[in-house]
Amino acid sequence: GLGAYGFGLMMQKTGVPIPVAFVATLAMTFLVAVVIGAICVRLKEIYFAFVTLAFQMLIHSTILSWQSLTGGDQGLRGGIPRP
């Protein structure tokens, strides 16, 4: 979800070419995954699952709550410009 919204927002707000947006989205999601993974991999047993789920809910709630940027539960509005 983070990658899809990142790609869509980058295409809407900046108008960069698709390959640039794709690589930038991969880099952004990689960095977020490294940070979350570094925290979660140190945990054992059920705590790993709890913290992983907590991060997922945090990102999901942020996407839904930040309506001015992401459109909330309506999704991205205005579409993505065609190349």
C-alpha cells in the first residue's frame, strides 16, 4: 500500500516520468522496510507479530487520516496523468 500510494502521489504531485517514479518508490519502500525490519527482527515469539501488525495499522491509519494528501477512504483524486 505504501508503494502504491507513493507512486501515485509522486506521479500526481511532481509529474516525473514513470521510470523515475518507479525507482524512487522502490527506494522509499526499501528504506521504510529496512527501518521497520530492523526493529521487528530483534523481537521474538508473538511480539514480532504484534509489532509488525502495529506498524501496518499505523501506516494504514495515516493513509486514511491524511485526507488532504491521500484522499482518505476515497483514494487518490484527480487521476494520474498519462505519459
